[in-house]
Amino acid sequence: MKPYLLQNGELKELFAKIPRWEIKSNFIEREFNFSNFIEAFSFMTQIALICEKYNHHPNWDNVYSKVIIKLTTHDLGGISNLDQTIASEINSIYDK
């Protein structure tokens, strides 16, 4: 998949396509909460495998049972179709 920056109209559609993600100036962000550290770490491991598949890696923080993920395409300087795809896959894993 060749990444390209999302344009204004596409960015507005993100709310419907990737619910619960916040659109910031040049990245998207979502907080995930779990019952404990093991659940949070397991989730992060699943996400790491997805990111490797796309060779596109998040900025993320983990404190005990909370994981915050930020996605951006640094090479392009903003939010790309690749960020949207990965966010959608992350939502699918979390919602299971």
C-alpha cells in the first residue's frame, strides 16, 4: 500500500470510519483502557504485529492498564491512508 496524505474531505470522514480516534493537527490518537497490565501488553503485542505487516509504527505510551496510540506518517508530514487503515485494524482488535 502506497501511503498518501488524506485531504480535508477525507479527514472529516475519519470520524465515521475510525470511531473514538481524535484527529489532531498532524496525527490521530486514541486511548485504550484495560483491566490490568497483562491485558494492555497483550493488546500492544497484537498491534505490533499489524504495524510490522505495514512497516508503519505508532508512537505509543503504556502505563499499567492504559495504552495511548498516536498514528502519523512522518515521511509525509501528516495523517495518511496508512494511518487510517492501521487505526481501523486496531479498533477491530480492541472491539473483540
